Amino acid sequence: MNISRLLKIITGGIEAFLGIPFLGGAIILASAWGPLQFMFVFHLITLVICIVQKERFYGSILGLITSVVGYLPFVGMVMHIVTALVLLFDAARGSRKKKNEHVMDVRRN
């Protein structure tokens, strides 16, 4: 497992936790929106690593947007859930490199 996939799983899990109705919002409010700032930086780090490793980075971009609009009560909850799903499905799909290497092997034969 490469580092970009691991970071997508971690950020997706945290986003899913923050998307839990009332609980995620209560944690964000009690921490004075600190988790949103932390997640913005975490998504930014994940984005840079995905770009360097030439992996899909759409979930990280969506995570950055979620961290910005997450202060809105119901919009933030929905965005956290959607971002979690995108990140976790993207991590489950695996690496683009493996699929491209398989295609290259088929073309060589």
C-alpha cells in the first residue's frame, strides 16, 4: 500500500466521523472550528503527495472545499459525508499505476 492510499483512507475516515449528525458538528463547534483547519492542512498534504505519486486527487480537492464550507451546519455535514465516500472509494479503487502497468504488459505481448 502506498502512502497516498493510506492518507486517503485516514482522511476519509476522519471525514466520515465529522459527518456524523450532531456529533461531528458538536466536536467542530466545541473545538472552535479547529478540526476544519486541521483537515484543510491534512487534505493539502494528501493532495501534494497524490500529485507527486501521480495518483487520483479529486477527493483531496473536495476535502479542501469541505474544510472551507464546513462551518455551515447542514451543508458541512453533507459535504463531510460526500467527501468521506469519495476518498474511501478512491482508496478502495487502488493505484492508477498498477492498472496502467497491466495495460502496458498486455500491449507488449
